[in-house]
Amino acid sequence: MTTWPPRPGELRRPAYRSLAERLTRAIEAGELEPGYQLPPHRILADQLGLSVQTVSRAYDELTRRGLIGGEVGRGTFVRATNGPHNTPFLPEKQGNALIDCSLLKPVVDSIHRDAMRDVLASLSRDLPESTFSSFRPSAALDKYRQPVCAWLSRCDLETDPERIVLTNGSTAAMTVALMTAINPGELVLTENIGHHTLKALTGYLGMRLKGLSQDDEGILPDDLARTCDRHPARALFVMPSGLSPTAAMMSSERRHDLVALARKHDLLIIESDAWGPLHPGRPAPIGAIAPERTLYFTGFSKCVMPGLRLGCLVMPERLVTAAANRHLVTQWMATPLMAEIAGRWLADSTIESLVRWQIGALGERNKLAARILKGLPFRGTTTGMHVWLPLPAGWTETGFVAHARLHGLAIAPGSAFMLDHADMNQGVRICLGPPDREALARGLDIIARLARSVPEPALLTI
């Protein structure tokens, strides 16, 4: 029996949700392909014996989930859900009723508000002139490099201040690293399920990108070796410390294996460590193993506070000047006010306190996830910001994400992070930081119920 169109009287109450369910299943099953034009609200309402408001509410729900979209003067169309530039998270807050586990961010509480209020009060009394008057990066920022070195030591990376480029967050650092390491047309290798902005960014910069197979630890050395033998590559982009969507934590042995292959094939390594010291006891960063070829970056917004937009890029000595020049022409300099706040917090141990608090908060949330998802094959780390759930047989990502959304929960489909969909492992990323603890528990309960259910299109009830 086809899902679409339904016959009058087939829809359950509430009718808007049942209609949205039918449309979701039809899109998931391929009955309604991208570009299919849906009937106008009034015509569909007449066909199904519904009110126009009911149809409008169903269409609005599917629009919020990105499954359909309206074009002024043309109508409403089914959208392609796996486009190369789709974001895995909701671009806008959708209201208090929605539990948003799609956005990767730390836990935020009154401790962060109080810390920011205190430092801003302090700045109002003692504001360095360089934070608002300097146009020269060296004059405004050089004094912060030594404190940032101490922060990097907390990340298990020892370096010289001269090798550091301060940026406006990790994304800016990643952009400068790519522009420094790789020329247009050259090949970058990375995890097949990896950083969601990397495909778009390398495309804008004219670089080629290829995904590598991975296991629970991340990139497989054998696949890296085979790929380098067949495709001359310039760089390897890697997230070895739990940041990847699959929450892979790479062992020390695996890191050394990848470094050995990078040296053999003369690859530069771009290492994303945006979570910094949130994983106590993790293996040393690749940047500490191979400083001569690793462009390492981290920042403060993920592990300290979202509003503290300051990142640091640590370069091999031979590439420092090139990186500084590329940063100069694309961003000029990091915001001095952010650097001043970070500098004060590093000096008075506020950052240390906020990191300890974040480790504790994320630790409790991971314990909560482990309890509610017990028996399911999820992967996570003890203090990470998300878990990865491979989907049980019978579920597709589109269907699982859509049904979670119908229950009021937003999560990220694995396809948003994948480069090669030919051998796609169905899964979803569930972020643990944004909701309050009670909302997170409700969201995890929704995930557990869906994952343990059998999706029967004719019987599934939302």
C-alpha cells in the first residue's frame, strides 16, 4: 500500500501530525522525490476533508524540519535532504517546546553569566587602550601569546609563543590552516564521517576532498596507506579526540601509526582539537607527536564559553609566516577584547574553574545518556558533548530524525557529516549540551523508545 496520497478518513488525530507523518514516510520511501510539487493547502484540505489550517500546520512542521520548502508564486516542493551544504543543526531556535539536541555546544549555566559580568565590570574600570585603539595585530595581541602557551600546556601541547596565530575561534583557525597547507586543486584526506563544514570550505577554496574509512578509533591506517598510494595527497585533516560525529577517541598507537604514514607520504596534518582539555587522560595530541608537520588548532568557545570567540593555531615553524600572512589578509587579527578577557581569566584561574565545571557537567550528562540508552549500541566519551547512535535495522536516518522531530526533539542525521554516501552507515548524532538536564532526559527517552521500536509504516503511531 502506498503512503501517499492518503484517503479521507485514514488520518489519525491530531490530523496535522498524522498528515505530516504520512508525508515524511512518503519522502523517506522515495514516493515523493526532491522537486515534487505538493498540492496547494486548500486543494489538499478539500481532498482529505480537513481544514486549511490543519494542512498549513502540517506543511509548517515539515518546513521547519527542512523536508519541504515554499517558493513565492510557485508553490511548495519536496527538498533534497542530503545536499552538500546542509547544516546538521537547526539554523534558528524553534521555540521552547522543541528539545534541541542538534547543536554541538557546551553546557551553559549561571556560572558563565556571573563570570562574564565580573570581567566586564573589571574591564569598565581598567580597559587597556590596545583593546579599542590598536590597528596593529602585534601591538594588540603579542602579550597574550604567553598565557595561551599555558593554556596549550593544559591541552598537553608544549610550544613556543612565536608559533601561535590567534584567531576569532576554531573555524577561523581551520580556514587559515587549510589556506596555508593546501593549494587550490590539491587533495585533502579526512574521516568519511567528519567535520560538517569541511566539504563546503574546501570547495570554496578550490581544494579536493576525499573521505577515509574509519572504525571506533577513527581513520583506518590501512585505508590511508592505500589511498596515498593511489591518489597523491597534500594533507590529512583529523579530529582524533572525540570531536568527530561518531565520538571516536583515537588511541596513542593509532595516532603514531597515522604520523608514520604522514611522514612516509609527506602529508601535512591539520588537527582539530576544539574541545581542548575536556577529556582528562586522553592521549597526547598529534601536534605533540609530530610538531614539524602538524597544524594544530583549538579554542575557548567549546570548552569554556560559547561567547568567548578566541582560537589559537599552532604552526610548524617553517609555516608560521605564511599562516600569519593568510590570517592577515582574511581576518586581519583576532578581536583584542576577546583576547583580553581570555588573558584575565587565564591569569586568575577563571578558565581553569570553568573547564573543571564543564567536565563535571558533561560527565553527569554522559552518565544520564548511558543510563537511558543502556542496551543500545551508542558511542560516546565520558565527558564529550554528544553521542553517536547507529540506527537499528528498519530505520533510515530521514525517518528516524523526522519521527524524533514529530515528538518534539531535534537531532542531527549522520548523512550531514558524510562525504561518501555509497557505503553509508546509518546513524544520528545526539548533542548533550544545549537543553537543560530535564529536557535532555526527555529527549533521550524519545530516542530510546524510537530505537527500540520497529518502524512499520502502516502501524507506526506518532
